[in-house]
Amino acid sequence: MPYFIDVIIPIPLQKLFTYSITTAENDFLKMGMRVAVPFGKSKIYTGIVAKIHTEAPNTYEAKEIHQILDEGPIVNEKQLRLWQWIANYYMCTLGDVMRAALPSAFILESETIITKNSKIIDESILLDEEFLVYEALQHQSSLKIHDIANILDKKNVLPVIKRLIEKEAISVEEEVYEKYKPKLVRYVKLHVNFASENALQKLLDDLHRAPKQHQVILTLFSISATTKKPVKVADLSKESDASPAIIKSLIDKGILEEYFIQTDRVEYSGDDNENTKNLNDYQKTALNEIKEAFKEQSVVLLHGVTSSGKTEVYVKLIEDALNKNQQVLYLLPEIALTAQLITRLQNYFGEQVSVFHSKYSSHERVEVWNNVLNNSAKAQIVLGARSSIFLPFNNLGLIIVDEEHEQSFKQFDPAPRYHARDTAIVLAHIHQAKTLLGSATPSLESYFNAKQNKYGFVEITKRFNDVLMPDIELVDIKDKLKKKLMKGHFSDRLLEEMTQTLRDGHQIILFQNRRGFSPIVECNTCGHSPQCPNCDVSLTYHQYRDQLRCHYCGFAEIMPKTCKACGSPDLDNKGFGTEQIEEEVKQLFPEKNVARMDLDTTRGKYGYEKIITALEQQEIDILVGTQMLTKGLDFRNVKLVGIMNADNMLNFPDFRAHERSFQLMLQVSGRAGRTEERGKVLIQTYNPHHNILQQVSTNNYKEMYNEQMNDRYNYKYPPVYKQVKITLKHKDYNRVDAASIWFATSLRNVFGDFILGPESPPIGRIRNQFYKNILVKIPKKQSLSKTKEAIIKMNNSFLSIKDFRSVKVILNVDNF
Ligand code: ADP
Ligand code: ZN
Ligand code: ZN
């Protein structure tokens, strides 16, 4: 009997392709194994076996596969079910899902570029063919798969490549990501010049007139004598009661020497595990309520104010799952920003914690993948950002989605445009596991689902240790301007509070929702402002390089001295960003250490780590940053948070702008005063009576929810209506315009008023492509799957029109 397999190939094909296999292959193959298959005229792809059967395809003759690549499945049946759900729900192909789901090292294909690892390996472990390839790579920096096919004079070379990867001789090229950044801790020691007793005695004599410095040296000795360990700058500063500046001056003089030790956060090497904490009464109640709710429901929303101790509640649930030998997935919006949490979990659970991140090297990702696949002891708890929902769990008991309101759980580009929280719920369902969503500021849709009893609901309204919620004060900038009480972008109130906070030895965070020096340059004579040549946006001024840059396509040019339109030298900066705030703070508080945290300053190697560590160790007095600051950081000594301008968030053209502003401001505020003393938050605004600001200042989530939900009902927005966004793009405006009118009109014929657009988005052109959007609103009573079917049908007719074929169509389900 002839045997066939249906194969998922990592390209966007509507249907699976069928290949024929031999009887022997049929005996060996299982669903979820990889095969190398020919495709098109000369391409070879890695595919995943989705189905094994005996029906020949009737429209084409099935080709034979080249080779089986695995001994056993690398993707399990539950994953394939999840992939299918994602493809259906998010209107993409299984190939799209496969590409997002598998570490790229699993997807060898003809275009893959192979390079030699810098690591020297023992060549005697290489088989003959492997050695040939390895040797060729001594002479050429990289090879493509077909080069290797020529070298070995055979078609199917993927098994050889696969073995070479496993032997760590070669790598497949991919985007060069920076590796996970280890934490750098600063240490000091006495410079070797003072190692001898004489030199030391002389040094101490010399320092006699600088008692503070003298004290630092003595303290250094007493710490190393008692601990016998390297001495951290932070400890030295604390023990000797000397400011970081004094220690720095000793380093500058060459008396002390600073050095860094990497504390690796990925590989756990700690001592015995810590016991988990005893919960307080609020946490205990919440834990019991969650467990109770889980008896009836598979999803529970935990609404706990910032610093209420949600994490410790998660920890108890994780313990329970582990005791039942179940795997746990802990989803976070952003791994790079949660080093503190990783350490915390590792202290409790040791090496059972694995971290998975799309920015890991391919090798590290494969390692975690295999640990999860084999249900190894090392990967009982996986901590990961959105892509970790794709790991090959086989015995998942619990998924925690922390900060469930965060937008970064949604993948916008490329397909699959999935939301990791929603997909996690489906994943949990497939495993009959439970999902806990946690947030201090839940998304409206989750809160709505809880209110509709789709989810269980549990609250913690008190901060841990009864630390008071921060005191939030609104500052009316319009009024301050009129009374001439503004210095640059700082009101007198903010300056007063800053001065006081610094005097008390505490730290300050200033939040500004924009990076760059000032977003827009404008000519005071003719009003012209420089635009990006590729996109419909004004360029942003970046002071430190004296450049104008486009945040959409990366275009950059030197800041012109005169207006390009009229030649006037009178150019003005409108609006303001993080860089300008930093500049102003430095002038206002010249003796303080000021740092900035945004995409520009955290890009470099360890950029982010350095800032966080410096803040933790109190080397920074004032940190200026963008929304990066909002995510999960726990800074004990930060007592004041200033939000420089609330209005540019509130006025953002998006139906969620108000909800998001509320979440952002409360989350930023949550950074203030997480221990004993009450924190202070100042929000500067032109419109202090704005309802959202009132709701933020009284921490009134429910009122925000009710008011926003009213709008959502009235204007037919999610979560009341479902939404699919259709985006068309093309380099020719007229073509995309005609195409989008055709598409919208056809949709309107079926769905009537529930179609909005076509509209040009606020930025109508990016990278020389013109954009048009059409919005499909789907009322609760209308079938979602039928609606999607209709859209896909429409899309197929659209693609059959010759003029429109070159227009790219992007379907985005739940595009918010
Ligand atoms: P959330 O996640 O709700 O913002 P966290 O879980 O980070 O809050 O807790 C805030 C702080 O309180 C942390 O420093 C944490 O270690 C501490 N904490 C929370 N619960 C307990 C507990 N039961 N015992 C001791 N410390 C706790
Ligand atoms: Zn001009
Ligand atoms: Zn641009």
C-alpha cells in the first residue's frame, strides 16, 4: 500500500503539501517528526509531519521525501492542536505558525547560511562527510546548503548539517541577537601597588588628612577579613558610610581598583533553596479563593494592587503544581526587564527554573526546548516571554500570565499575529491546566470576562506590609505657566519634591513617554518641519549625535543649521523627549547623578543591566525614562516618581489610549515607595480635570472600567465587539487606494455598517509603502468563524484581480 504524509513547511501556503513515503519510512515516521522535502523546482525545506495516511493527492503527483531528520517527534500532538487553533483563529497559515514556533536551528532550508563556530572542536569526532564540510568552512566564511550539496556531491545534506550542529562545529546564521545579559556587579579591591605592608602604611599615613577616604580603606580591610569574599562597591559604601563619589575618587586616584563579576542569571548556581515565604492574611485569602475558583473555572483573574505580593501567591500555586509533577509556564511581557524575578524564583526553585527568550541564541533555545520536551527536571518551570507558549510541554498544570494587561503579549508582525495571553488560555485548555492572569491594572477585556463569569475573579487591595499606596498629586502646568512657576519642563511643585527627596537620600524616577531630545523641529519663520523621505512622519531630533532620525525606518541625517524650505536659521524644538528632560535635570541638580533609560541608552551591550544595577546600588539619584520603567522593577529606595506630561499619552489616537494611560500611570506610580515609607507621585498635565487623571490619583480602577466600557459600548469597540483589522499596502498610492475601496465595498455588501474605512492610518506611508486600513467590527451575536470565512473568501476574490495582486494584505484578528 502506498503511504503519504502531509507536511507543514515554514512558508505561508494555504494547504499542507502531501509527500509519498516508503513502507519502511511509514513504520518509522511519527507525527511531529521533521523531514527534509523538495519543494518547487530546486528548494529543500524542513517540514513537520502533520498527518500520516494512505490517500494520494488528486491534483498533483506526490514527490518523495529526501530524508527523515529525527529519531522521534520534536513537536507533540498537543502542540499541533495549538498550531491549528492559532492558524484558524488568527487567520494565518500553519507554515507561519511553524516558523514562529520552532527555534530557527530546527528549520534548515536551502537558503540557510552555515558558518563555523569559533570554538575549536576535536576533529576526530567528525565523520568523513562532516569533516569535508568543516574543512571547507576553514577556507570560506559561510556556505549555503546547496554549496554543501556540491561539496558532498549529493542532494540531501541536511542530516550532515544537523549532526555538525549537534557537535557544535557549525551554526546556522540568523539575526544576530545579543545574548541574554548577565548581571554585572561592581567590586573593588586595593590596587596592587599597595600590597606590601610598607606601601600600605605609607598610604594610610598619606590619607590622614582625608579621614573619609582613610575610613574607606580601613573598612575595606575589615570587610574582606570577615567575609573573605570580594567586596561590592555597594557594601563598602554602606559599611564605611562613604558616598559612591568618595569611592570613585579613590578609584580615580589609583588607590582602589574596580572590577566586575558577572552573576549569571540563566545558569543557577546558588546554594540550598530558600523556603517560600509565609503569606499574610490577604495573600492567604486570595490563594484560597483562587484555588476555590479553579475548582469551577479554568481561568482566574487576580487583580492585586502594585506590591500586594502577587508573586508570592503565584509561588504557592507553582509549588502545588510541582508537587503534582506538573509543568508550569510563567509568562511575562518582557524577559530582559525581569532579572529580579528570575533570581527570586531561582532562590525558591533552584535549577527547576528555565528561562526562554526569543533573543536567546539558537543554541540556548534548543536546549530549553529539549529540556521541556523530555520533561527534564531542569525545565519544570519555564519563565518566558510570549514565544514560550510554543514550547513542547506535555504535562502542563498551570500557566501564570503576569502583567496580563501588557501590550507586548500581542505579536503585531509578522504572522501569526497572536496574543500570548489568549493563546495561553487555549494551550492550558488543551492540557486541562489552569491559567492565572495577574495584574494591578487588568485589561478591560479580562476584567470584562471576569464580570461575565467567564473567568474567576480574586482581589488583593492592600499592599504587602500595609505600605500605603503612593500619594498622587496632579500639577496643572497651564496654571504654573501663567504664574511663571515653570523652569523648563519642571513645575515648582516637582522641583520642591525633588529637592526634598534628594535631601532625604532617596531616589527619583522621571517618566517621559518619548525618547529623543525633542520630537519635532520646526522653523519659526515658515513653519516647515523636516520630514522623513520614506515615511509620513516628522523627524526627531537626537541631541547626542546632533541628528534627525526617523523612528519608523531608521533614516538619519545631520541636524541642518538652517531651514531647508526658507533658509532661516531660526529653528525651534517642539515637544520634548527623555533626552531633553535629562539635560534639564543635569542643569537643575548639577551635583547629582542623572541617568536615562530608553531604547537609545539600553541598546548597547549590557546597557540595560548597567543602568538597573547602578540604580539598585544607588549610584543613580535621578533616572529619566520611557515606559520601559513601568515593567516590574522593584526599587526600594525610589520615593518620588514624576510624570512629566500626561497629556501626550491621553491624546494618543487610539481607542485604548485612556485605558493604557491609566495602566501606565498607575504602574509607574507603583514604583514609588515599595517599602516602609509612603511614596509620592507628581503628574504634570494641562488638564488636571481629565477623568482618567482623577481616576489615577484616587486609584479607582472600577470607575475607570465603567466609564471606558460605556465608550466601548457606544462606539462598538472591544471587548464589546470583536475586531479584525485589514491592512493593505503598496508603493503606489493610487493602487492601494483603489484596492482598499474595492475590499471595503465588498465587505460592506455583506456586513453593512460594521465595516469602517478604508482609512489612511495616522502615518500613511512607512518605508515608501502606502497604507490603508479597513476595520471589521463583529457584534457578539454574529459568528466569529463565519465572519472570518467570509473575509478569507473575499480575500481570495481580491487576489484573483490582476491589478490588486501586488497589493499586500495583512489580516490582524484582535488587533488591539
Ligand atoms: P506584586 O507582584 O503584587 O507587585 P510582589 O510580589 O513583588 O508584589 O511583592 C512586593 C514586595 O513584598 C516584594 O519585595 C516581596 O518580596 C514582598 N513580599 C510579598 N509577600 C511577602 C510575604 N508573604 N512575606 C515577605 N515578603 C513578602
Ligand atoms: Zn523655514
Ligand atoms: Zn522613515
